[in-house]
Amino acid sequence: MMSRKGVLVGAAVLALCGLGVGGVVAGGLQDSPPQDARPADPIGDILRNAPPVEAAPAGTPAPASPIAIVPPAPMVTPGELDETAALAEEDAVEADAEIKPAEKVEEPEVPLPRQRRRVAIVEAIDKVTAERMRFEVVVGGRPVRFNGSLIFSARACEVTAPNESVNDAVAYMDITLQPKGTAVQAAPRQIFRGWMFASTPAVSGLQHPVYDAWVVGCKA
């Protein structure tokens, strides 16, 4: 019994001694001067702890001057030379055929000014009496009366230029209708105004239920 108590007392003394020593050590570290803080560098720690890298073996030094590499000449048979020459000749012929001389573009001929005339020649017909007459009307002059009812006035008369495709005479006419010999004098009524072409009398002439008239030509 006494020996057991002795063992317990010895263990307690040892535990107290150990606590005293640990407290002395901790107190000593706390009383030491502070050290400077360092930033964490995990990559640097890995590199520092990594095994050393072996240096690459030295290679063969480059030559002082470049070395020219000449490829071997291709082996061409005489038959291949003839075929190549024939193909080149065909290509040259096709190229010459494709290249055509530029066609000369003919500029349109500028028409010359038309020649003015002083007198317009007109032909008129009365379809009721079959009276037909060809007469002259002076441009800008006195009006001319046909069959006592039609009054013709010429404003212009000209012929085509020599370089025009169609030879024609053109007159600008005013035609009014005023019956004569009636008890009550009627006011003149215009029935035509415009250009008359001698080449197309059926298209540009006067077409009236009683009268027809057209330009035949112009004269100086």
C-alpha cells in the first residue's frame, strides 16, 4: 500500500516538473525580440526544395558560313521535252486567239442644222366637191384661204440636213375653219396646229370630215 502511494507521489512530482519546464520555455519564446514578417511564397519554396536540374548537353557548334544545298536536277526524257514544248505552243496559240484587237467604236454623226425655207407648199382637197389644189403659204406672211372656208398660216418650214437618213420637208401650220358666204359670219375655229411632215401625210396631215390637207415641200 505504501509503495503504491509512493509511486503516485513520484508521478505527480514529475508532472509538476514537466509543466514548470514547458512554462519556462514558452515564456522564454514570448520574451524574445520580434522578427520581420515575410510574404508567403509557396512557389519559391517548391523551387528551392526541388532537386537540381541537369544542364543540357552541349551541341555541335553552327558552321561559320552557310552551306548551300543544291537539289539534284530532275531527270527529263526527250519525249517529255517534246510534250512540254507542244503544250506551251498550244497555250501560246490560245492566248493569241483570245487577245482580239479592240474594235473601233464609231461615234454617232452629229446632224447638221436643218435649212429654213421661206415658203411652205400645201395641198388640200374638198372631199364633198372633189376640188383639189396645191398652193403656197409664205412663212409669217398673209394667211391663204382654200375653198372659201379653210385658212392656212405657216409658222415655219424647213428641210432635213444632208446627213440625215430621210430627206423630208417639215412645216408648222395653223389651220382654221371659217365658212364664207353664210348669212351670219361665224367666228374662225382652229382645227389643226402642229408639224406636218411631207414624208408621212397620212400621219401628220389634216384629217377632217370634209377637208384633208398636207405639206408637200418647202422652197426658198
